[in-house]
Amino acid sequence: MKRLAFATALLATPAFADGELKIYHWFDYIPQELVDKFTAETGIAVTIDTYDSNEAMLASLKAGKMGQYDVAVPGDYMVQIMGNEGLLDSFAPTDLSNFGNIDPKWVDVPFDPGRKSSIPYQWGSTAFSVNRDVYKGDIDTLAIVFDPPAELSGKINALDSQGEVLALGSMYLGMPQCNSDRTQLKALSDMLLNAKTHWASFGSDTAKDVLVSGDAAAGMIYNGFSARARAEGANVEYAYPKEGFVVWMDNVVLLKDAPNRDNALKFMNFLLVPENAAAVTNHAAYTSGVMGVEPFLDDAIKNSPENNPPASAPAGEFIAVCDEPTQKLYDAIWTNLKK
Amino acid sequence: MAFPLLLPTWAMIGIFLLLPVILMAIYSFLTKEFRGGVVWEFSLAAYDQFFVNRGLFGDEPATLEWTYIGIFWRSIWQAIVATTICLLIGFPTAWFIATRAPTTRGVWLFLITIPYWVNLLIRTVSLKFLIRDNGPLNEFLMGLGVIDSPLPLVNTNLAVQLGLFYSYLPFMVLPIYAAVERYDFAYSEAAADLYASRWVIMREIIMPIVKPGIIAGCILVFVPSLGAFLAPDLLGGAKTFMIGSLIEEQFRGSLGNWPFGAAVSMILMSLVLMALLFYARSMAREGTR
């Protein structure tokens, strides 16, 4: 009986008197040391659940997990979708003492103008990488993946992600995103069906491994992921194609009905400290949206070719959020591509 | 009196079997909400999407939709092939084990089950390591001089079949083993004494007795093969939808069409159910013969 009472007392008392924070985050995207540092500084106990795609996160929040988490880390277009669906809470810039550390070019972003619900986490680009042992020619064009040279045909991995594949395909054909011109979309569909005959596989989580193992000689990939493939010994070069490439940014958002709103704001403020933002970058190998991180970055990451586009590279484009009738057309193209 | 005792069973079936299926059935008749979720309004849109084709962008005259039937057919064919291969390899294996001395049978069964202590995902990935272009299998064959260039195995249908076969073989071996083990070989001897040929013994005596084991094994392999998406995704390169990945994409992927995912699940379940009912009826008819 005594033991039972003791156990009950243990359960009833929070482990830390200063409250808790519930984070819904990507798998393997924040170093544990940084979480420990936050707990040490604030006394707030942190719980992290993970997901592996923006869509999976949205699905599980909509299926009843709202109110259980304080913050999540959606990608750019998903911030806009979550905002439209009323899943986000907002804050004033004055709520975060480090708000001024955000790089000004990332404050007025199209998916959250003025940063009312989100702060930048990491950003990067999506294009493709080529194994230079297999193909030595020019790789600054999306034709490498959509109309490949003979050396690469049949050895290409495409991302298993509708948004990125269709956006890159549109750029290759010089079309705008969220296009509703049926003739142009038919051309996009035909181009992709033809490109698929040159592809070996679709895979997003596996995009790095297939390059390292040699299963694929070229593949669509995120820049930091390609840097990790190179670090693991693959002779791959990341391309910034002339037709354009996808830029993405992951953001920490304040969720509606957050059980620990104040702690969530403390955490967001903590992530805007340059040293802490740099710790994330050193772990994930992408780029921070916070100013003043340079002194804290590892040299390998600061100088990596993947994070430093050549001067000739065009500007990247965020994936656009289409309205329902237009999205339906793109869904049809994707389903048709994979049937 | 028996009813209260069986209550936990009924509750179990109700909560874990019927309720989810009923929910799924209801969802399949609701209106889709943009980007996941449902609106509580009756709609046949999900079934319409499955069966009716209005062109790539939905503005052409309606014809029969072959896309999803094609995906079903591909998955069913794949499951049939996997089941056949499992049967061809599994039956002799089970026979071999069941005819060993009783003391050594346990060891053989143990050996069969060892790989299955490892998670299915890890086994599938390991298989990919083995058969890839610069993997041990190809290196070995090239070292022997059997082939000059690597056999392209990864990202082919053959690899998917290999994966399914490897994943589900024990589901075939174990029920057949259980049936063969119970078989009394005195019957074979008696039949041989009466001048039955080995073929006749196999067909007229052994088969009817072990048939339930074979059928159980076939069902246990066929049903999970039909919904499999690990092997098609990892070994086959995910280039085409299978039933499993088509459903997954509706809930977790960018398509976000829950009612359609529910409808595909319902159609799949109805097909499997019909096949099983057909089997149950033919078994019952045989029982009364």
C-alpha cells in the first residue's frame, strides 16, 4: 500500500516544476544536446514526437492530435495550408526578444507574411545530384533528370513526392506553378511519363542511400542530403540547374490550442539565438534563417558547395499552394504517372 | 450461462474488428475535405472516382476507369505468383521437416523461424543489399565468371517477388507442416500394399488429408501479399502504385483523399471476403459429399 502511494505521488508530480513543452518534429532533425541545453536553461521538460512528411503531420493533427502539441515544424507550403485551416496561433514580434535575429529576407515570406505564427528553422533547396564517376558532362540543366543522357538513363532516382517532382517538371518546361492551362498540363504529364521511362526508382527517404550505394547514378535530392551522401564517400555533385530549382524552408509554428503556449514561445525564442540555430545547422547540414550564426558553424558546412550556389544560379522558387480545382489537376497527373 | 462467459470475445470482435470496418465503410461514403479529412455529407464521389473515367482532367465523357482496376489486377497477379512460389518451395520444405525424426523436427522449425525474429523492414532492406548491382550476389557471380555485367535485380518485378516470397514463406510452411505431421504413414503403406502407385497415393490419400493445411497456407500468404507495400516500394522502386501504396498515399501522402482511400480498402476487403466465402462454401459442400 505504501509503495502504491509513493508511485502515485511520483506520477502526480511533474518531473520539472517549471512545466513542459510538447514538440511535434521531423525525425532526426534536432540534436539532443540542444534539447538538453533548453531544459537546463529553462527547467522545462521537453517531449518530442516525430513524423516523416508534412502530409503525415497534417493528417495526424487533423485526425485529433490538435491540443496535444505546442509547436510543430512544417515546411513552407504546409505553414500556409495549416494557417488556412486555422491550425495556427499567432504571436506578436515583441513576444520574442530575439525576433530581430531573423534574417530580414525571411521575415516577409509568402507563406506567413510578417511571421505572425512561425519562425524560420532551416532552409535549403531541392534539385538533383549526379555521380561524377558515371557522367562527366554539364549538369546545370534539369534535362539531366527529365531527358537524361544515355549514361544516366535507367539509373535515376526520383523523389517520391508530388509537390517537388511536379514543381521541378514545371520549371523544366518553363511553366508557372498552379497552372490551370489544360494544354500545358497535358504537356507536363506527357513529359513526365516519358521521363519515367528513364527512372529506376521513386524514393524520398532513400534518396541519399541510393546515391551512396550506387543503385542510382543521379537523383533528385535536397542539398543537405546530398552533402551527407558526399560525406559518406559518394562522388556526387549537387546541381543548381539553370531552369530553376525548389527552395524550401522548415519553420517552427505555434499551434492553436497549445497546452503550454508560454513555454512554446520560450522555445522559439531559444532557437533564434545564433549559437543554438547554428547547432541545428551543424546537425542537419542545411542553412539557418538566423543572422550571426557563421562563427558557430563547422567549416565543412559553412563552405560546402551544396550550401553555396554558384553566382550563375537562378533564384529558387517555393512550392506554391494551389486552390482546390487546380490541385485536383496536379493530383490527376501524379496518380496517372504512378498508375 | 455461456453468453456472459463469451462476452469478452464478442467485445473484442466488436471493438477491434467490426467497429473499424464500419467506420471505414462510413468514411468511404462521405465527402472529401481538401487536403485530408472528411465533411459529414453523403457522397458517392469515392466510388465514382474508382469506376468512372472522365479523362485526365475530368472533363471528358464518362467511360469505365481502368487505372484502379489495373492497379488491383497487378497486385492480385503479384499475390498469386508469390503464393504459387511459396507453395512450390514451402510444400517440400514442410514435408521434409514433418518426415524427420520427432526429436529433430523442432530444430528445423526453429531454423525456419529464426529470420522472422528480425523486423520485416530490416529483412527487406537486407535483401536489397544482397541483390543490388554491386552487392554480394552479383560480385560472387561475376567472380565466378558466370556473368560479365551485374544482373539487374533491384527495381524489378523479380525483386518484388523475391521479397514477398522471403517475407511470407513461413506462413506457408507452418500450416502445411502441421497437416503433414498428423498424417499417418501407415495409410501410404496400406495403399502401396494394395498396388496403388505413388502418384495415386499422393493424389487420393495424402492430398485430401493435408489440403486444409495447404489452403490455410495459401490464404495466409495471399492476403498479406495483396496489401504489401514494403517489398514493392523498397525492392521494386515504387514506380507504380500497388493497392497498399495507393491507399497509403490517400491518407499520408499528398493526395489526401480519405474517402477514396476508405473506398479502395472496402473494395479490396469485399474481394478478399468473396474469395474466402467461395472457399468456405466449396469446403462445406465437400464436407457433405
